[in-house]
Amino acid sequence: MASFASDNTAPVHPKVLAALATANNGAAPAYGNDRVTARLRETVAEVFHCPDVSVFPVFNGSACNGLALARMIRPYESILCHRQAHINNDECGLPEFFTGGKIVPIDGFGAKLTVAAIGDTIAHALEHAPHTSRPRAISLTQSTELGTVYSMDELATLTAFARTHGLYVHMDGARIANAVASLGCAPHEVVKGVDILSFGGTKNGAMLAEAAVIFNPVLAEDFAYIHKRAGQLPSKARFVSAQLQALLEDGLWLELGGHANAMARLLAEGLQTVAGVALLYPVEANELFVTLPRPVAQKLFAKGHQFYPWPAEGPEAYRLVTSFATTKAEVDGFLGEL
């Protein structure tokens, strides 16, 4: 039986569990004033080549996104994102609850935003001011909700456009490790021009660990109050920080993300040889979107394989997600059933 339902279903990586056990040694200052959290800040600064970075550990990705966006906009302003973005479809209005502002969804192939589409949206909003919320932030998902990855050129174009138009840039990095591994570049290159990164750990081997990584010093001001008011300041922060530190040190996060990507490519290669199966989007990270004849899908479900129907992409569309824990045997077994 293969589990391709989500990378959220994967276990906690053994090195993360070991780091938690190590952190669980005696007393330590609370609310992020511990040595583990201090070391995490140093590690993030090293990884992303940003000595002035601020790091705020949180419990989950949705809250991380909400906090970041709450620091960027006022209630009469808006966040521009792709229609498929997690903040638009999968967070139950949390970003709008945290910000008081409005999310404006935009279309684009492969769940990617383009300068042309953003420009049209901004122009329309400003023409209708003050009756339409004023655009103030762009949220990019890297890798995207459809398993694609923004290229370095695409990111450079979008962030430059944002700067020209006075917009902040938020990056939803729930799968940032998969994106960096896919691009094969240095981590700091992927976040160039980004003001706040929601750094994801939970989908990549952690238990309950994300962090708001703030590259723009202006936005770091007063963020501690937003962090606390939202109920996301861990009293025992060392246990969140220890998980992220375990992932970041020695490049474990990229190793795990790269493995998940490799399993997705292996699965995609096998699926392309099966009659009646088609890939809907390029497989650039660890998510695949495919069409399967319904009877075939039902037989796979009956065998115990786990993956999701994805009706937004068509009546016979399905999503399959690999993780750091996916094995070649699972992929081969799944393809064998086909």
C-alpha cells in the first residue's frame, strides 16, 4: 500500500525526534529566550545570507502566513495571490481574519502569478479607488499548490515589479525545501526580494514547526506583538526551534526535499507509460496532478493506496504527493498495480 495522500501524513524524521530529546534536558528560559532558539536564528542567518534576519517560531503554516500578512497590510488593503493558493482555498479565511484585509485571487497557469496579471489587477483596483481595497502585498507559493516551481527569472521579475509598485512580497514556503532542491540553487537566491518567508518544516520531517523568517527589518518591528497576540508564541519555544534547527543544520531539509522530489519524478516517469494516464502539470517538486480513468482509481483505492480526487482540475483528476519517507518500493508497488 502506498500513501500519496499528502506529505502531512509522513512521520517525523528520526533526527528531528532526536533533537527534541536533546532539547528536553533540564530547564530553559521560556518564550524564545533559550539557547536553542538563539542558535536557530544564527543558523537561519547563515543559510539565507542575511545577518539581520528575524525568526519567529510558530506551530503551523496557516498561522505563519496569517501573521506575516498581518504585518504587511492594513484592513483597507489587499493581498494578491494565485487563485489556487493555500491562503485563498485552504485556511478558512484565517489570513483575512488576522489582517482584516482582503485576498484578491488571480489566475495563471500552473498556480503561478505573472507580472501581467498582477499589473491588470492593480490597475483595476486603483481606477476604482477608494471603493476597492488597495493592493499592498503579493503572496507567492514556492513550490506552488500544483507542484510547479517559480524559476529564478520568474522570481526576480515578480519581486522587482513589487518593489516598483510599493508592494511587499510574502512567500508561502510550506514546501520551500522542495523548491530549493528542485532549482539546485543556494537558499538565499530563492528568497531574494522576499520580505517575509513562511518557512515550512511540518511537511518536511518536523512535527509541529514552522517559522516566520523576516528579511525586511522594517517588518520585524512590532512583529513580536503580533506573534504573541495570535497565540503563536510558544512558551517552550525550544521544542519548536529544535525541530527546525535539526532540519537546517547539515542541509537535512534539502536532502529530505530532494528525496521527495526524486520519488515524484520516479512516479511521474512510471505513470507516463500507462495508457489512459496523463500528467496535468510539469512535475517540478513533490506533487503530481494526473488524470486516471475512474475505474482504475477505484481499484487502486480498493487495494488500499491513498491519494486524493482533485475535482477542481477535472472529473478524473487526482493528486499524488510524495514525501521524505516515500520509498522506491512504494512507488514500484503502486505502478505495479496499474
